Amino acid sequence: MPRLELYSPEGLRIDGRRWNELRRFECKINTHPNSSDGSSYVEQGNSKVICTVQGPMEPKLRSQMNHDEANIEVNISIANFATFQRKKRSKNERRIVELKNTLENTVKQCIITTLYPRTLISINIQVLSQDGGLLSSMTNAMTLSLIDAGISMYDYVSSISVGLFDQFPLLDLNTLEENELSYLTVGVIGKSDKLVMLMLENKVPLDKLEELISLAIAGSHRLRDLMDNEVKRHGKLRLKNLN
């Protein structure tokens, strides 16, 4: 697709959004109460992700046990029908391994792991549909599942992607935009400006980096509010059922 079609002279993108508008965002927690300790479902545009958390639990292998803090394991599975190619993906695929390592490093910074020595926290992520913002969708789903599991965290970790079209920053990219533009994915803790994740997919001009990160932080804060609303809604529902 020609680059000029991505952003019209009227300031509209392919899906009709402005440069700083989020895609439709929907989330639910406690979606699999009988099969996991914490679970969530996230839709970011047409990207759909399910996340379940098991633990803290005793690890099956001694090599997984850390006497000072919890050991965190992330498993990613992308459905064959998640993209138009409908190809089978191996867990050892380079891209999946890269995402797994990024998520594990991110979650270790937001969980108070010293509260759970000699335990294992297993995070399982299933991608049902992939339409841009894959890493950010998985990060947001992982945060909600950990909250549902009651695991102590410093704060929410909200994530979003941001790209550069010529000299214009674009927030929350879809697949067509990601294929054509240089972009990065940012993870922010709480309502602060502290980054716990930054993955740069392509080359970005250094003088534009600060502008892109500022836009990503603002977008992450908006997602954090939407996630917080879902957690509060579920908490009120649980309280009502108890009464």
C-alpha cells in the first residue's frame, strides 16, 4: 500500500481515526475462573488476546525454584487463524521467543517477586487475532490477569504502539500501518512517566524519539484508565454477589 494512503491530507487514517486516537479497546477479567487463578480477555482494535495465570505455585522442577523471589514464566501461543496467512507457528520461532523474553523482563519489574520466594508464576497467552499492537495487547492482558490472580504489583502496566509517518506521529497502529512505518511499543507503569518496556522495531530519527514516547505515554495512561474501570466494575459485581 502506498505510504500516502496511510494518512490523508484531511488528517485521517485508513480506519478514520485522527493521529492521536486509540482503536476500540475492550477488556474483561476473570474470564476463566475454573481453570486458572487469574484470567483476562483484551480486544485492541481487531487484535484479540486471552491470558491466564497459574500461581504462585510450587514449581515442578527444582531448577525453576529461586529461594529469594518468584520465578516467572511466560508462554505464548498464536493461533493458526490469527492472521490471513493461516500458518502454523512454533514456540521456538524467533519472533515469539523475542516477545516472550520482553514480556518476562517487563513483568519482573512490576511484580513484587520477593513476596513469593520458591514459587512459580506461569503466564499463558493465547493470541486469537492479530491486527497490530500485538506486544501491547499481550502486555495489557497480562496485567489484568495478574490483578485478577491477586498477585502483588507496584501498579498497572499499560502498553501501546506509536509510529512515525513522515514527520507525523500516529498512535495505536494497526497491521497495515506497522508494515509501512517505523514504530515502537512502550509500556508504562501506572500514571507515571516511568517506562518498563520499550521495543523499537525500526529506525526512528533521534529528534523525533521524545515526541513519540510522550504520545505513547499519554495513550498508555488512557488505556490504564479503561483497564482500571473494568477492574472496579468486576470488583463491584463480586461484592454484590457476596452480599
